[in-house]
Amino acid sequence: MKISKTQDFLGSISERFTDVWQLLSETTQFLSKTKEFAHYENQLREWRAQLQSKRLDSETHLRIRSELVNLRKHLRLMGYDLSLAKQILRFEGFRNDACIREGFRRLVVVFTDKDVYWLSGDDNHINLAEYLERRLESALSSGEIERIHDRHYLWYKRQGNNLILSGSDTESKEDFARLEAIGNANPLLLLSKLKGLK
């Protein structure tokens, strides 16, 4: 979930001009998708209560904005990509080739011992998987990646802030259930790895 220095800088600049309520809402939404939420839940609730009770107090607004900006900077330093706050990962069963008419595209996702890799395209899922694995061959032979432990043959579609993932005819029900469990347990992991999907 690492982010670049440019993303960090741009995120910090935009936060300076974002309404404090929106900043609080986006931060809460982001943290609710992480294991860190329990650590910050009371603080987020306290900021909301202070903003409600002191609506017209600009000093309170400035102080809370500053504290939120510092929290967000801390989260970025921990490796979180806060631009994913508004994105939602949805799993929607299985689809076949007819879903192309609905705007879905083919996607192959590979989990290795080190990272998650993907390839999307118009070719069939088996060919896409072969292309992707050929790309990973040098990393496998050099020992950079020890092994591929999961392959997923999917359909995907971006719909507003939603990334919809569905199993293809090549994906087994067990594999899709495992991917769904991973995605539901840590949606930011998959959202960050699939960020480049258009």
C-alpha cells in the first residue's frame, strides 16, 4: 500500500483546503477499513462532538483540522494510501462472457509470497494468466519470488467509486470464496494492489 512522495505531497496540500467536516468524514471512512480503526475510534468521535458543539468556533475548527492533517500524515508514513478512502470493493458472484456488454473486462490476479500481480485485457483468462506468469518468470528464477500460491480469473468493472469483482467460468467457487474472504478482511489491500485498473 506504499504511496509515492508526490502522492503524499499532493494529499497534504489538498487537505489544507478541504472542509474540516469532509476531512473528518473521509478519515473516518478510511480508518473504518483498517485494523487501526479501534485505536482512533474514540478520537474521531470526540472530534465530531467538538465540531458539533462548537460549530461557530473557528479556533476549534482550525485545531481539529491541524490534528486531522497530522493524523493523515502519520497514516501515510505508515504506508497507507488515503486516496482509497472513497473506494468500495464489491464481490458479485460469477459472470460469463456476456457481461462484456455491461462494461466488464477480464482480469487475472496472482498472489505470490511477496506481492499481488495482475493483468487485464481482452484475451481469454487462460492466455492472460500465461502472459502474466511469463512476466513473473525472471523474478521466480532469481528467487525474488519464491512461488505463486493463488491465481484468480475474474471479471471487473469500475462503477463510480466501486470496484466490482466477479468470478469467471475459469475461477473455482472455492478460489473465489477465498479471494472474497481476503477482500472483506482487508479491502484496502486489494484496492491498493488494483488501483491501476481503469
